[in-house]
Amino acid sequence: MASQLVSPMARPTIEPVTDSTLLEFGQFLHTHLQASRSPKAWVSGLQNQWTAQPPNYGFVLRDGGAIVGGIGAYYADRVVQGRAERFCNITSWCVLDAYRQQSMRLAMAVIGQPGYHFTDFSPTKVVGSTLKFFKFKELDAQVAVILNLPGGLLGGVRLLHRLEDMRKVLAKDAMSMVDAHAAFPWLQQVVVGTPGRWCHVIYKRRVFKGLPAATMLHVSDGDLFYQYFGRLSSHLLRRGIVSTHVECRALKHVPRPFAVRTGFNPKLYLSPTLTDTDIDYLYSESMALDL
């Protein structure tokens, strides 16, 4: 009796997400990662790229033509300490259970792209372990929770929250950061300070222990933030926001009274030249998605 040859199962393929496949990827993320976000919302989120020609929107894993896994990517061209740098922020990593063994291949497809610094600001424990295998480093995850108090209306210190007012006082480069994040309705931006000494703050309104809170995503100058926090605190409190949450690594000094929260999944980065002080959340999923 002749032996019957059995062909091995084809290995799932990996391909970049392009304009023509982005909606399909968005549908996959809607179905398997977060149903509350529509496929079109996923698409519009990933289309917020901060480079003239993004190489892709991430990568997908296919089996028999169907998407069975994927990983999104945000690309940004930035200037860090006077040097032009390219960033890739990993987002929305989702692989079906039957294909979890292929997750490493997806990660390699992303970080195998030369010339980028890589970040992941919302990794699960499993994703974090995978990225640490590739030598990603942890950012300090400690968060200072500062109680907002009334008062603090320091003479001469201004707080601006309208774009037209910011445009009158900020330099071109500083204003470009404001404009780059102005389209996201879940972001709140203010500048606080005095002429020539402005601190640009971006935050999201959140809830902490049942009370409104401000989670800081960007603090342009930690020293000025500390110096002018009384003015910012009063502004937030008048809007019903009871506490301010800011990562300890962003500040040399923390306004009192405060407590420190720990136990978060650490955010991660991979770079041959940059250090943790060079990493922030501008031009990333932290801004482009209402996480």
C-alpha cells in the first residue's frame, strides 16, 4: 500500500498594513480587541501619523487570507536634543489564541525596521514580557497624585486654554506641538506661566476613586510646572477636577500634598542612543486614541 504524503500546514504570513487593508485591520481590532471602538474609529485613529510618508500602519498576520493577528504603529519625525530622530510607537497588539505562538514574528516585523526608536505605552504583562525579550527598557511607572487646592493665583502668572491666546505668546516650535494635538477632543491643553517662561500641559480628564481627575500626558518643563502649579491647580479645581496625576519621572519636585501610586504595567522603549529622559507621549497612541 503506497504511503500517502501529507502536506504541512502553511505558515501564516505577515504583511504591512497599507491604505488598502487598513479598514480590514480596523474591523479585526473592533471584533477582537475593543468592540466599543468602531472599525472606522480604529482607522481614523491609526491615520494620525506624524511623518510625511509612514512606511505602514503596522503589520498583520494572515492565515488563509484572513487576519488572525495584528499590531498597529504610529510613526513620528521629531527633534530630540537638537537631533532629528524617528519614532515608532507600538499600539493595539492583538493575536487570536490559536496563533499566539506567532506573536514574536509580529514583534520582529515591527522592530526589525531600521532607523527607529520604539515605544509601547500600554503593554499588557504578556506583551511586556515579549518586548523585554527584545531588550526593551522600562520607564519609571510611579505616579504622583496631587490634591488640587483653591487659591494659588500668583501675581503675573497667566493660564491660557484657548488656541488663539496660546498662539499670541508661544514660539513657533512650541505652538506646533499644540496644533499637532488640537484635533483630539479627549485632550485638554493649557499653557501656564509668564512671558518667555511657559509650561505647556496636555491632560485627559479621568476618574480616580469616583472623583474627576486630570491625568497629565505632557509637561513641557517640570520646574515651571512645580513653580506654577498653584495656578494650574486652581484652574482644574474650578472645573471640578479634584486631583492631578503626573508621572514622577517628569518632575524633580512634586507639589504638596501628594501621594505616590505604583503597581502599573511599565511602559517600555527600545533605543540605541536615547535614554528615558528623552521619551515622552507626544505623537503617540496616548494622544491619538482615547485610551
